[in-house]
Amino acid sequence: TARSMHVSVTVAVLLHMAGVFHVVALSIVRYFSLKKLVTAKNGSPWFSFKVCKWMIIWIFATVVILAIPLSAMCVVARREEKRDCIVRFPELRNVPTYELQMTDNELLVTFNFWMF
């Protein structure tokens, strides 16, 4: 259905953003781990399960918050039939078709561009 396309695109972007955020978080953890190793005075680990849990919660919360403008930017709209589609698939004549369109709001589009 048309709505599932919008949900599918949004979920795909959310998963990709979460993956990128996890890679960045791992890089930060690696940096601090190496920094602590160089200046280590005691052997206690700084990256505990509790810190890990909060970092993962923070990553997913940030991804959801950043996805709000993306979701607001997309809309499922009905479109006109294309001639080449009617020629190739005549049985689909007069069947409603939909596509995912982006908003004309330049500010929102620019914000999403720089956010990504």
C-alpha cells in the first residue's frame, strides 16, 4: 500500500542512521579507552555495562528525534499515469498509483541535508 512505502522508507533511514551512530559511538569508546590506557593508574574498566546501556539508549533516542524532520518532509501522493507504463502494462490503466514526494519547504530540505 501507499502508506507502507512511507513507513518502509522511514524505517530504512532510521536503521541506517542507527548503524552510523553506533560506529561513531564505538570510535568514541575506542578513543577514550586508548586515552585511559595511556594514563592508566589503576586497572578498573571505565566502560561498564551501565555506560554501554545508556549509550545505546542515547543512540536510539537521538535517531528517533532526528527522524522527525525526515518524516515531516515526505508525503505519499497520488500521481498521474505515465504513458510508457500504460503501453507496457495496459491492464493497469485507471489503477491509482502513488509515489513518495518530498516537500517544497526549502528550509526543511536544507535542514535534512545538513543533518545527514
